[in-house]
Amino acid sequence: MIPLVCLDVDGTLVGSEGQVSDAVWSAASAARDRGQHLALCTARGAFGSSWEMAQRLDPTGHHVFHAGGAVVSALDASATGSTIDHELVVDLIDLGVSRDWVTELYSATDYVVDSTAGLAADHADLMGTAHQPRPVRDFVDSNDIVRVQFVVQESEITAVIESVARTGLTATSATSPIMPGAAFVSVTAANVTKATGISAIAALLDLPMSAVMMVGDGHNDVPAMHAVGVPVAMANAEPEVHRLASHIVGHVDADGAAEALALSAELDPVD
């Protein structure tokens, strides 16, 4: 069996109903009983509904949040990560203001947004937290920022990624079945991705990356798909994810993640 299985959230664990199904939770419990380690691997932060998912998925394990920006222990919430330089964060805030993009700043376990736009409020609801606009510039002065995120329309993804590329930081995008038409472009420190987060967890478990399965569907899962031994794509995944996958499982709304967890019991690590 595959000793470490990493699972994306939106479009993988969570579908259009906005929650993880009983079938997936049952498959996760069976995996833990077999002795497998499970890790959430998401661009979301370590709070709200995603933190609850991580604690239920593997209450004694480590989980990747902020698209690799932080690895957090479910046991004690201790976190390690890569922060973004203060001046670059300020530059990103200015970029968001100039383009009228909803701009969110994240520490490992908290976030701030100053926008009152519908996208900002809907995203707070998606994350299972209150929408309480606060000054982003005050937040950056008092916190280590592991991720900046722009919440935009899907049609704006390319413009955001091209703009961020000029800073030398890493930008990856994701969508969610819960907010159709919206896109989430995460900005992390240079070369920080879900793959680096997974690598950190694998090292803690003394496992090679060839012994890791990643289950995902979106653009921000691509670096992890390249890095692990067993890349698994959801049926609803982006074409680039399908091209990289060694296996394709069912749609998120048809419990494809449960299928992936069952598959992980049948496969051996890649040599």
C-alpha cells in the first residue's frame, strides 16, 4: 500500500455540496486503520472548515496549507513555513488595489481581507469563517505572511499570474465547485508549492517521495503531481492534471476521493 496519501480539498474532497461525504470519511478511517498516513494538501488556511477537515482526516498527522506556504501539525497546531518578504507583500497589496482585485493576506493560522465585495464575503463563507474586513496593511506589519491570495473571476487568472510573475514569487490558481466562476490565485515565496509542503511531511515520516500519492484536480496540484510517485487525478480535474496522472478516479460528486483511498491500499510505492 501507499504509506502517505495527500488530498486536495476543493474539487477533490469537497464538491458542489460543500462538504466531505460520509463515504469519503469512511474510506479515510479505513486507510488510517490500515496504518496509512493522510495529509490535507490545500491552498486554504489552517482555520475554519479546512482545519476541521485536517483534524478529522488524520488527527495525529501533519497537513499542507497555503499551497505549501505552511505545514501544520493537527496535534498541537505547530507550524513551519516560508514567509514572503514584507516589501513584496506591500507590492502585492498595491497591485490588488490598482486592479481592483480582492486581496487576502494569510499567516499560518489567520487571514485578513479589507474588501467588502461579494467575492470576499462568499470566500469567507466557503472557508467557514466570518467575513470581518480589517486593514490589510496593519496585518502585514504584525504577522509573518505565508501567502497572499487574489480572489477574482476565472477570466482574470492569466492576468493575475502574469502580474505576479514579475515579482519572482510563485503563483498558482485554483477553483471551487462551491463558488463557480470564481478563481483563487495563491502567491507564495519563490519555489514554494504543494510539492515542497508534501516533501516536508515525507521527510518527517522518513519516506521517499516515490512512496507518496497525491490526489488532486487543479492547477495548484500540478507541482505535487510532478513530485510524487503516484499522481492521481479526479475525473473533474483540469486537463493538465489528467495528463500527469498515473490513475484517474471518479468525479468529486461521485466520491472519487474514496475511490482513490481504496486504490492506495492496492498499490505499491514506485521503485
